[in-house]
Amino acid sequence: MRLVIENLEEELSEWLFLEYRHAAEIWNGALFTNVSSRKMAERLSMYGRVDPRPCYEVFRPREAVVLDPKAEKPLRRRDFRGREALIIGGILGEAVPLGRTANLITARMRGARIRHLGEVQLTIDSAALVAKLVEMDMSLEEIEITTEVEVRVSEVESIYLPYGYVVHEGKLILTPGLREYLLKEHRR
């Protein structure tokens, strides 16, 4: 099974890059699709293959599992059988999800296995981690997710991240480099 991140953002912000990089590290590489920017392609090529085409031009639906928060069925280990690609939308989330995965990927991948990872909106890399844990035979019910992530940026200020992050073996799995990025941005 190959991790495919369908890029749906115009620019590769530092936050987006950190999530893409971590997702690729979790899966030991990734295929980044729908990457038209040469600069973005060069940076992402250090972590996997890059293709300017959208995922639905690279894979036939019957070859893919698409992770979509609006899917009716949860992801299970058996969903990986007979499929080549696990497709995650490369979208930085909104406080209120806009359904972009359903509109931009799922609608074009009719015939793919469309699955969700639970009710909580996950970061790109958290979705990749949850999917990897499911592939390794954990059920979604066994995976702890928290949305109460606080990053202290000063003695009196914090940034709360409203997205889902995995807590594995009692340890929060936060995107590597994100804390430092938020501290740097706060100082500006």
C-alpha cells in the first residue's frame, strides 16, 4: 500500500510542509499528487515521489482507498486488501470542515473504497498515522485521539489546536517542528 497525498493547497506553507513531511515519514515515503508548482515539487521530492497529475488520473478507483471524513464506513484493516493507494487529502483544516475532500477527491473516485477515521477532524499527518495503525491491525476504537492540544508560546499565552492528534502509548504525537514553528510565528 502506498500513501498518496493529494495536494489541494495553492502554496506549500511551512505548516503544510511539516505535516506532509511527517506523513511521508510515517509511511516511509509518499506519492504527492496534484503538485503543479516546481518549487513545491522540489521540496517534496526529498520525502517521496511527486506527480503533477491529480490522484484520479494516476489511480483507477478500484485501486484506491480514499480517506474522507464524510464517508459512511470506518477504515478497517481489511479495506487495504487488494488496493494500491491510500489517498489522503492534502488540505489544511478549517475550524468547521467544508467538505473539500468529498467535493475534490471522493466525487472523482467513484468505485474507490471511501472510509472515515472517526468523528474528529484530524491533521494530515495524524490521518496518516491513524491509517498506518489500522494497517498494523489496530481498530479505530483502540486509537486514542485528543483535540485538547495546547502549545505555550509565552508564560501567559497559548495556542490551542482544535484538530485531532494521536496519543500513542500515553504520548502525544505532535507534528515534528510544529511547536517551534508556532513559537517563531508568535514572535513575529
